[in-house]
Amino acid sequence: MNEEILTYNTQCSEEILRKINQSEFKRLWKNNLKKNTKNLYWGITFMMAGVIAMLLKNYIFAAFFIGFSLATISSYFNYLSQYKQYKKVFSEKLERKISNLKINSKDVIWEFTPFHFSFKNYESEYKFIWQEVTYCILDDQYLYITASDLMNFILDKDNIDEITLNKTITYLEDKSKFKEI
């Protein structure tokens, strides 16, 4: 690979910021909600087992199954309540980000060098050596870059041309762990 420095700007707009953040929120919660729905099914199954045990006059097993069922179903509704709270907090934070973006509208600067990856927007500036960039995930719409297991950077493919995207992917394949989903 040619060890050139790849630097480019991407547009930062309300629409792009909203789309990226909402997509990331849905992606993160998708598996969690699916697992939580399984809790409801288990709760219903154990409730039916408890009712059957009660009809068979085996009250100890009936109490066990019904108790486990109630605990599982209450866990389901508790988790659903937490999800709604997180979604509300997420929406509030996103609206604050969007209002800050309108005030401080600047492009996002991406830089890939042989020694580091850097990202700069109106809020902050980050620079990571390549050993800190743990993985990149490419899906249909976005390129995810994770650094230091703490920071996620999301690049919307519609924001850059095909040649620059290919150069970016080549850089990430050579310098970091790459995972496709």
C-alpha cells in the first residue's frame, strides 16, 4: 500500500447527524429487545406450566412455576421501561447535538496517516495511533471505526466519493482489525 496521507472533509448536517445516530441506536438495541422478548415468552410458558401443575394439584411446582413466571414477566416490563427511558434521553441528547451543530456548523475532518487516525469536528478532536484502533465494521450505509474500545466514529458512505471510500477501507484493512457485517 502506498503510505500516503489521506485527509478529507465530510459534510455535517442535521439530517446526516440524525440518521447516523438513530441508526446506531437501533443497531445497539436490536439484539437487546429481541432477547427481552424471549423473556416474555418464557414467562408465559412458565405461567402455563404453573397452571397445569395447579390443575394437577401439585401446588409446590405450581408456586415455583408461577413465581418464576411473574419474575420473568416483571423483568420484561422493567426492561421495556428502561428502553423507553433511554430512548427519551437519547432523543434529548440528539436534539442538543443538532442545536449545537446549527450554531457551530463545520465540516468533519478525517485523517489517515501511516502512524495515526484522527477525527475533528466542531466539538472535539481525536488522534489515535493505529494500535488503538481496534476494529472497523462496514455495512450497507456506514463505516464504523472504534478506537480504544471507547470511541466510535461513523462515516456515512453517501458523504464521500467511491475512490476516497476505497482508499479509507484499504487504510483500515492494513492498519486495523477489519470486520464486515
